[in-house]
Amino acid sequence: MPKYVGTHPAELATADALKAEGLKPTGQVVALLTIKTANSERLTGLFRRSETELLSPSQQAL
């Protein structure tokens, strides 16, 4: 599985980024992203933007 640190290809996105765009992933995690800040390091999954669907209005409120 591909792994990225700090940046990733535009065709991939985290679940949080997709949600901010009103989308949700329908596929599986296809890569991993390490996000580093001054005080922490976090590993998250990346999804293909082509494998998404619109969030329902009730899901957007969450």
C-alpha cells in the first residue's frame, strides 16, 4: 500500500477532507498519509475521489 508524508496526489483524499466537500468514500483505503505537526504525528487513510458519493443532508449535519 502506498504511503505518503505531508502531501498526497490530488486524486486521493482523507475521509475528513471528503466530508468537508459534502462527500463520503464508498471504496476502501488505497493509501496511507502521515500528518506531522510540531507536537504530534497522525496516520490516516486516503480514498480515491472517484469512489465517493454525496452525503445525505442528515450526514452533513454531523
